[in-house]
Amino acid sequence: MSPFALLLMLAGLGLIAWLTSRARAAMFKRQGGRRMHSLPSQHGTFVAIWTILPALLFLILWATLSPSLVDQQVLQAPAAAQLPPFGFERASILAEARRLAAGSEYGAFNPLADTLAPAMRAAQLKYGWIGGGLTLLLALTCGGIAYLRIRPQFQARSHVESTVFVALLLASLIAIVTTVGIFASLLWESGRFFAVASPIDFLFGTHWSPQVIDPVRPGKSLGAVPLFWGTFFIGAVIAMVVAIPLGLMSAIYLTQYADPRVRTWMKPILEILAGVPTVVYGYFAALTVGPAIRQIAVALGDPFASSESALAAGLVMGVMIIPFVSSMADDAIAAVPTAMRDGSLAMGATTAETIRRVLLPAALPGVVAGVLLAASRAIGETMIVVMAASGAPNISLNPFEGATTVTKQIVDLLTGEAEFDSPKTLAAFALGLTLFCVTLLLNVVALHVVKRYREAYE
Amino acid sequence: MSEARPSIAEAGERAPTDWRAAAMQRRLRRRYASERRFRLWGLAAVVISAAFLAFLLFTMAASGIGGFLRSEIALPIDLKSAALPVTPEQLRSRGADFALASAGLENFVGVAVVRAFGPEGGDLVADNAWTFVRDAVKRDPSLLGQRVTIWVPASSALEAGARGDGPAPMRALAARFKASGMLARGFDWAFLTGTDSTDPTAVGIWGGLKGSMFTMLVTLLIAFPVGVLSAIYLEEYAPRNRWTDLIEVSINNLAAVPSIIFGLLGLALFLNTLHLPRSAPLVGGLTLALMIMPVIVIASRNAIKAVPPSIRDAALGVGASKVQVIFHHILPLALPGVLTGTIIGMARALGETAPLLLIGMRAFIVAAPDTLTDPATVLPVQIFLWSDEVSRGFVEKTSAAIIVLLLFLLAMNGLAIYLRNRFETRW
């Protein structure tokens, strides 16, 4: 039985359970004439929950268990004796037999898979029926027991509401579980990396060449300083040089000078810049901005300029984060008490003087926080640098030269053909851990600055 | 008392500022000029930002519009002389493709091309031209006994010639065919219904689009309930204690974690620990669900917070239980805000590429996925893959796919704005 059909049947059973138990509860109400503790629909929900929930949990458990049971039965088949004892080949033959059995593939690449396919199909069918039967049995049993518990005094509502509460609590715990999951997986894989490469080599080494790894001391060819420099140079220098003036000045113009009608139109238009997918920016940077910057560099007298320059990636990234800077600056300026602005204007200062000497100094912490958040977004940005930055690990102040970043190297390391346990792929997790820590730090500092600043005026 | 220090009385008797004096006028002019300059800087910043956006969209539109068009060339073919060994029953069965292929249709079409366009004719039609003949025969088996003209896609080189670039001989050839009515340019339906290919004239976005839909389905099914339920818990139930603070801090931090970190999580957790299938929409959807869940939680909390306490109190006052208050009164009133946040989160997930690269959704996949566990790719990853291709023909196909992606995002964001304006109540 296919899982989808089973789910559909479970949903149908749940609906039937809800309808019949509601009718039964309503009958009690009519016959007994006394007040019931719960509404008929709450009784219905109670029984429906008992019908669906245990069966669903069992189904999930079965879905994780049954593939190994199927494999076990297939291995009993006489043809399975010819299988290679273990390793990649065995797994790929079994996977092919699975695809043949499912009918998603017709011609067999490996003849052994073809002979195993009928056994596989029989085993799948058998365990599919067993699992489906057990699921339905469980649904009917639990639903039946719950159905029999319906009495006028039965507190169905309390049961339903405590189930809802548990569901709410579990949902909110997923955020913690995710955070812990990220931290644990990064830490675990990085730990395995640092078991073969020294953290000192990784954090302070200036030689990055994952293609040719030193077999004796892998850390020597995995020094990440050029990556940190490239990330900082593209994300925190070039992108910020573009985004801070443009973002800040557009926020100032739109809040202080522009006609309200212009503001209502311009603000959403600028927000579109943050909504364009990064892969589109990356393509734009690689196709249009990169070659244009190369031509400028050639005109400036650098005939070997690359079209994958740090400037192209940084420039486009800067444009992408303009809305972040401008909306944070907007909020910070709006939070400055009007009395300060009015006082300055009343003293005869021009609007520009008021902004420069009164509003901006007062809003500075908020603006700084916005810049920090924007920087954290810029250094974590991936697609633009993957598509537009070069892979060359240079440490150079020349924006026309190529630079590579942490995120680009993570993608390059993990999308190659290397096996999973090599130092090369594990290094990606160490880079990810570094990136995670730095962005976390930036965010914590930014939130702290905003908090301190709010206290000053409220 | 020192003589040097002026008394208050003396300071008060200071001559009033002569605003008409030349020095003062100069000073005022300077201040006004600086005011105008500052204002101009602001305007310039807005204009530059908007101009960049306009330039970006214009570039994409200009280079992408051609990706929706395709040149087709009329191929005269005498299917009667081919005498293909296929029976009408075979053509009606599911194995029709296979039967026609093994009957040697591809070779025969190649012969027909050479007969029609000369020995170099193979360079004029796309590599998959014979599949168009095959589909035509499948639609109408009576063609097998006739001499017919079938429109097949032109090769990349002829396509470029028809647009006016590429080498001069090809341009001249294209012009000649066009003049004789044998070459026409029309809307490329195959671009919307086809899948990935190595030949730019044969590619389509349907594989990526379907993969995106499956992935978004998983994301929605996970992120929406979990996000809304945890927002309800945090706003309505959570006691003020350390655990609640921990949950809030986690959600706020998750919202700021770079997307690629979620890709690393998906790789380590879903693929290497739970052994879910690689490249599957299921894994992509789970990863993206974890990524956009904080967005939905934050938006839903704000929407729930905006429902006035009087509604809560009134419902509790007439005897509703807490769950009834929440699900009968608060949630329906907060729904527009919740849905707006969800759509914005989904739009973000739809445009996301980096985490999906890490969980293997970047493979070259020709078949559109049929289930959630089939290998698939998504539209943004498809764009990334095409942008890496060397062949010139992929440039406009990439831009065309970008236009489709942007249209989807525009529609989603437009829907969010409409919902917000139409249903949001100001209390």
C-alpha cells in the first residue's frame, strides 16, 4: 500500500471518527437531558485525534524501519549470494534494484539488479501490506477505545486542549532544536576536521589550496586567512562603501525631504532590491558588471584585469543591501524625539544642518546597528560571490584583482566529487562554523547597541 | 574683578547682527548652498538606487525576451518512402516512443534533412529535431503514409543567424530561408514544458518549475503549521522564564543566520545522518522550511500581538476556553498578517539557491520529478546551472528563466501586499 493512499485512508477514518462520535455525544445530550461536560464536536475531535495520531506515529516509524527489513529479505534470495560483500557497488546494485522494482527505471545497467528486482518487488509488497494493515488496525483499535470512552461526564475538552498545548509547545521547541542542530552538526564535523588539521594552521595559515592537499599535514594547505580577507574585503569594505552612503542618503531624503506621495512609491520600489533573488544578482554581476569593470580596469592601465574582480561582486552585493541599511536608518531617525528636530529648526538651523548635527548623532547607534546587520548579511551572502568572484585566494588591496570568500569556498568544497570524510569536505564545515560565529557575533552586538540606544530616549 | 572680562550688561548691549552686511549674506548663501547640495546628494542616492534596479530589470528583460522565442524550419519529409516497421497498435500503446526510435526514425529524419538542405543540413536543425517528427507521428499516425512538411526547431547556429549575429554565411542563409517562408520565429512553448538539456535550443524550465513546486509544497506544509503554532505558544501561553527567553533568542538568531549554514545543516543532518535521498525536493523543502520558519514566527507574533486584548477578554468573559479563544477569535483576526508573513517567507524560499546546492540539487536532471523523493532541481538552481554553460545560446535562456522566476516572486509579493491592504484591520 502506498504511503499516500494510507495517509488518505487515515484522514478518511479520522473524519468518520469525528462525525460518528459527535453524533454519539449529541445523542447522549438528547437522551440524558443533563448538561454534558464538553460539546459534541469536542468529543468528535477527541476520538479523531486518537484515531489518527497513534497510527500516524506508527506509520512514520514503519517508513524508517521497513527499507532495512525489505533489504534483509532480499538478501535471503539465492541471487543475492552473488552480491559483492559490502561497499559502494553493493549499495548501488541494491538502489538500482529498488528503482527497477518501483518501475521508475526500465533497462538495468547491472544484470544482477535485474534478477534481484522481482525479489525486491515481492518484499516491498509484503512489508507494504503488513505496515498498512498494522497502521489501519492501530487506527481502528485506538479510535474504538476512545469512542467507547464517550460519556456525558467525560472531559473530552480537557483532553483535546492538553493535546493542543503539547502541540504548541513542541512547535516552539523546533526553533531551539534547529539552533542546537546547526551548532552541533557544525561543531561535530569541525571537530573531525581539527582532529587531522591543526586549528592554528587553519585560522592563521595564508596558503589555501584545497586541490592539492599536503598528505602529511593537511592544515598546511588549508590556511583560511586569504578567505577571511576576501570575505572582509568584498562584504565589509566594498559592499559597505556602496551601501552605506546610498542607503543612508536615500533614507534621509525619503524621510526628511521627499513629498509623501513620492515616499509611498519610492520606498517599496527600493525594497524590491532586497527581494530580487541573489542568483539573479549573481548572474547580473557575472554577465554585465564584471566585464564592464574589466574594461574600466584595462582603460586604467591594467591589461591583465580579470572579469571576476572583487569590485564586481562587492558592488552588486552593496546594491543588494541598500534596503537593509536604509530601513534601519529610517527606523533610527524616526525614533529620535521630534522635539530635538523642532528645536534645532526653531533655532534657525537649515534642514541639512539639523540632520547632520542633531538627527544623525542622536540616531547613530541605530544606524551603526543597521550597518552591522547589513554587514553580517553581506559576508554570509553566497550566490553573488559564487557566480561573480574568482576562486583565487589572493590577499590584495587591489579591487580589480580577484578575491575569494568563505561562502564561495564552502560551495566549491562541497559540490566537488570528493568523498565525504576527506579533510577537504570537512574543511567546509570548519569554514561554516567560523561564518556562523562571526555573523552571530555581529547580530548580538547590533541588537545590544539597539537596546542600549532605546533606553537612552524612552 | 578683572577688566578684561566683559560684563553681562556690556554683552547685552552688543550691536545687533546686521543680516544685510556682506559677510552675513555670504555666510547665508553658503549655508543655503550646502543645504541644496545635501538635498541633491539625497536625491542622487535615491535615483542611483532606483536606476540600478531599472538597469537590472531592463538587462534581464532585454536579453531574456529572445529566450521565449524559437526559430523553426520547415522540413519536407517523405514518411511513405521510409516504410517504418511500426504498427498502428504500437503507436497507440505507451511504448510508441520506443517503437519509433527502434524503427530508425532518427536516422531517417537525418537523411531527410540532408536531402532537403544539402550535406551541411545537419548543422541547420536542432539535435532533437527528430523527436518533433516523432511527436507529430504519434499525434497523427496517418502521416506515416504521406509526404509532409513538419516544422522542427532550428539549430543554435541558425537561430543566432536569424537574430542577426554569428558568422556571415549563417546570417545570409537564415535570411534566404526567411524570405522563402521556410524559417519562422514563434513563441517557444517547449521552453515552458521542456526540461534541462545540453542543447540550448531544447531546454525548458518545466523540470525546475515542478521541482520548485514540490519543494515549496514541503516547505509550506512544515513551516506554516510549525511557525504559526509556535507564534501562538509564545504570545498566548509562554510563561516569562528562561526557557521562553531561550526560544525567543533562538528564533531571532535563526532569522539572521546566513542561508548557506542551513545548507550545511541539511547536508549533515538530513543526508549524512538520516540518509534521506540526495537531490530530493523532500530534503530541499525541509531545509528551506527550517530557514523560513523564523520569518513566519516573527510575522505571526506581530499579527497576534496586534489583536486587541478586549477581544480576548470578551471571549473569556462569555465562557470560552483558552483554546476556543485562540482558534475561534484571535487566529481568524490575525490571519491576514499571518498569511502575509507566510507568503513573504515563501517568496524568500522560492528565490533561494545556496542551501540547495549543498544538498545536491544541482545535478543535471533531464526528467521532471514525479514524487517528493525523485532527484530534482529548482528554478533558481536551474538558472545557476545554465549561467555556468559556455554555449552562447544559454545566455538568453538563463535570462528568460530569470524573468519567469521574477514574475512568480512579483505575483507572490503582490498577493501579500493585496492581503495586507484588503484585510488588515487597524484597531
